[in-house]
Amino acid sequence: MHVADITMFHAPASGGVRTYLQAKHRRLAQLADIEASLLTPGNEAMQLGGLHTLPAPYLPFGQGYRFPLRRRAWTDALTRIAPDLIEAGDPYVTAWSALDAGQRLGVPVIGFYHSDLPRLMGDRLGAGVARRLEGYVANLYGRFDRVLTPCRSMVDRLRHWGVPNVYLQPLGVDLDTFHPRRGDPRLRETLGLAPGTRLLIFAGRNSREKNITELLEMAQCLGPGYHLLIMGPRMPARLPDNVSVFNRYCDVNEVARWLASADALVHAGTRETFGLIALEAMASGLPVIAVRAGALLENVPLGCGMLCEPHSPQGMAQAVRELFMNDAEAMGRHARRHVERYYTWSRVVDLLLDHYREVIGATTTQPNQRLG
């Protein structure tokens, strides 16, 4: 089986989609009967092994993302790669190119719905835009042979919009990179923390749906005895006294060391379709304090942390206090076991391959009517 991924979500500082693709392709490379290719935007047309790039302009204020503008070149590139199955990882030009190439080649195309486009854009531009985007998503994803998405709430939303053949497909965690043994007590000393201070941490980009200002307000509510470290680019400059910021892109190994050296992860995001950083923190032996919304509601189960009401810094501060009134370390150990059981990349990719084989089998016995 030859699988080709195509997506614009593959910038040097990008998040969950790039992590998913890299981990998936590492796992597929270990399997003798699988060939994997990846087509993404780059500075120029290039091929290096299974990695293919086509030139595309930078997206303004897009944190390094490039945005393909015309379908034809991407359709032609996928046609030359000639896979047995195509997976599209974004809802833009490359998704339509994947459908075009699938029609040319007579192969199935899967759409992986990684982010909730109507909600993300609706938060910025209003309810009218959100409704129009729901129609766009329903039209686009209704054409795929199968649609995968990483949380149950998004399965329900896509089905509500009329998208058929939607299935849950979780992401995974690198359990060697994110491990309690990566902790280093000396890191805390670099922040000048007094003995006994509880170190809270968040890593990610500063976008509206992450609600970074609410984390700052939470830290103010907690006051002395707690310290919040935020890791990621374009973070606020005005901070409470008990907050530190690494205002830059932090690579995965640096994030893993800090996670394993902290006491808990805090996450105020309400639009997560998976919330990979929460699972990475749990793999690092941390309990998670998160809002009761989206994928965080699903992925932080009882015993692995605390959930609070969205958009309530005071409520999140109270959840932090309650966490440490209980056995937070025991919750962290339980969180690690939970991730070990359900979110290894080998298990996740095995589930993904089941989808691939089912779709290839179904397509070989039925007429292809995606674009008809």
C-alpha cells in the first residue's frame, strides 16, 4: 500500500498536524508492506525520498505557513506520485487537489479534519461567517471517501452538518520523548523559584482560542506559592510577577524537559480538536487542569487532573488549588498509565491503517462518485 499525505499545515514551528505526520511516517517506515509520501509547500519544487515540496507563498502573519493558491500543480504532483490512497490534512486548496488527483487515479481520498474552521474563524469574524464556513466544510468533506477527526465532539459536529462517513481517529504521543525521566530539578532554579513553589506550565501558540490572557489572570488569582511558565512565540509582554514566558518557538525536546520538570499543565483553550499538549503533559507524568470544553473534556479523564468552567480564571485557580489539596503526583502517575494504554503511536497508526484498508477495499468494489 502506498499512502500519500498532502497538507499546508507543515511549517517549521507548526503544531499537532506536523507532529502527527512525522510520527505516522516514522511508524509506517517500519512496516514492510507500506510506502509513504508527503507533499507539502516549500520554497521550491523538491523531492527527497518520500518528501515532496512545491513552491507556495508565505501566509501573512501565518507563523511560517505557506498557502498554495492553484490546484493544478498539486493535483499533477499527486498524480505523479501515484499512491493507492491520499489523505488530505487541511480544508483549503490542497484538499481540492487531493480530490482531483483521487478522481484521476481512481484511488480513495480521506479527509482528516484537524481543526474546527467555522468556530475558529467565527470567533474572529462573527456568526454569519461561521455559518457560511459550516456549509463550505460540509460541501468539501462530503466528497471524501472517509473523514477522520480526532475527538468525538467533532465527529458529532461534522455529522450534524450532514457529512457522511465520519470516524474518530485519535492522535498519539511519543512516550520516549515525553517521559517523567526527562525532568531536571535544575531547570526550576533558572526561574528563581522559592522552595515549595508549584510550577504550572503551558506550551503552544498565542492564538485567540488558547485564551492565554485567562492563564495570566489565573496566575494573578493564585499569587505567591505558584508560578506559571508559558512557552511559545508572540506571547504578551506585560506579565504578573509570578509568570515567566519563553517568547519564542521551543523545540520538542525543550518542551519535554520542562513538562517533566513542572507540577501540572494548565490549558484554557476551548476550541481544541485534540489538545496534544495535554496528552504530552500526561505522558510526562503531569496532571492537567483544563476547561470543560472540546477535546480537553474527552482527553482529561477522571483521575488525570481537574476540569473547570471555560473563561473563568477564578474557577481555574480554584481547580489548581484543589488539585494540590489532593495527591497531584498520584494523578500524574495515573495520567502516564492512561496515555501508555491508549495513545502510543503504534496503536494509533494501527487504527489508522484499519481505516485505510477498509476504504481501499470499499472503493475497489464500488463506483467512485466523489465529484459527481
